[in-house]
Amino acid sequence: MSVSVSPSSSVSPSSSPLAPQRFATVARLRAAGCVYAEDEADLLISSATTPAQLQDLVDRRIAGFPLEQLLGWAWFGGLRITVAPGVFVPRARTGLLVREVVACADIGSIVVDLCCGSGAVGAAIAASVRGIRLYAADLDPAAVGCAQLNLRPYGGEVYLGDLCAPLPVELRGRVAVLVANVPYVPTDALDLMPAEARLHEPRLALDGGTDGLDVLRRVAVQAPDWLAPGGHLLVETSEDQAPTATGILRRAGFAARVVHDEDLEATAVIGATRPERAVPVHNSSRSAVKPTGHA
């Protein structure tokens, strides 16, 4: 079973006209190696409207498609997040990142979610800290479409573009929290990832370059120009990458620390600017990419 749809999010298919097919569906999924075959069968049966559609869903699941992409949603941070085919599926471990952002943000804070994917991180933050002003950006048009749907209830604005480039220029120097769930898988390790991610999620959401930290380096260079005095930058990394990631943030002028959650098997690096205005490391310029519109 995929990481972001838990057994607790299952629904009973008993009211579905396809309920009689549950036994056969469970058997097919179990034979294909699905650990939570019963839960997956219930979810797929509840999502299908015809026997043909159910068969197609089961066929694609057995072929390795992520369950969340087949259902059209993922369970993250207590929220049902819309996830389209081909869009990065939010991982449970990223709950650590959300938790740490919530600890930094206050009512009325400007929060920016870079590499936002489906907008799961921003949505979970906004659901926990009411009244924040939320902005998000991603390079993947399909992900931006999902993020617009997921952030609309919170008044979030979603832009298509590279990191900070498409953000409204008036945000410079005013952002309280900048969170970036950057891709951090080393290029050479991509082939070792589970097929669900390797074959069905965008490479740009996974590939972090030679050591997995190339995108993080770019975020660290751009962030000081956008953060307010005393603002925070938060990024997810692997535990092994954390020392190098901490050094990257410190060289960019941040006071940096590492947080780790054993239960989630999650690691994040948190950088803080000085209360007085930090000198920007680099004045990033906006690209010509225009926002796709507001969520």
C-alpha cells in the first residue's frame, strides 16, 4: 500500500454495487504482492462505478501505478489532497516539515511553499494555522493544477515557475516562513527507487542532482532576499544529507539546525535569519514565467 493512504482512511464498499467483487479483487491484489490488499480493494471498489472501471483500476494497480493517483487523492496531514496522474504523491514523512512550519508561523504570517507539488504541505499548514497568507509555486503544470484545487479553500495563490522566480515581487523581504520540499534524491540513486515513484512521478520532483542537494543550494541562495527579519527557511532532506544541508544554509547566512523524527523516518533542516535584516546573499530576479492564476 502506498505511503500516504493509510488503512484508517479506508471506506466500506458494502454499499457499492461492486461489493460482490471484493473477494476476487482482494485475491488479485494479494497475489500481486499488495501488503494491504483488503484496504486497497475497498478503496478501489468505492472509487469505481462499473465492473469495467474496477477491472481497469485493479489492472493498473497491479502494473505498479501509485494507489493515490488511481484514487485521485492522498491522505496527508488529516486532509484529503487531490492528486492527478503523474503528480508527486505526498509522503507521510513530510508531516515533520509541516509540524515545524506550524511552530514557526503565526496568524497573519506570509508563508511560501516552494516545490509545492500538489500543495499538500501548504494545505496542511493553512489548516493548522488560520489566517496565514499562503503562496505556492512549482515547475510542473499538472502539480500546479492540483495545488490550485487544494489551496483554494485557504485563499492560497499558486504560480507556475522556477522556485522564487514567479512570486509577486512585493513579497520580497516580507516572508515569515519559506518551506521547500525540494527534490533530494541523488541522480545515481533514482534507479533504486520503488517503481511507483520511478515510473509514475515526475523526475523533476525527485532528482536532486549529484549529491541530491542541488535544488536546496539554489533555494538557500534565493531565500534571504525574500525572508523578513527573523524569518525561517525549512527544507526536507535525508538523515545522511543533513550535515551537508546544514552547512549549505549556514554559508547562505542562516543559523541552521536539524530536526529528526524516528517514527516518521523524517529529517528536516531549519534555517533562521537574524532578527535584524540579513544581507541578501543574492538578488534573485524574476523570470518571464507568468503566474497561471490564483487558486
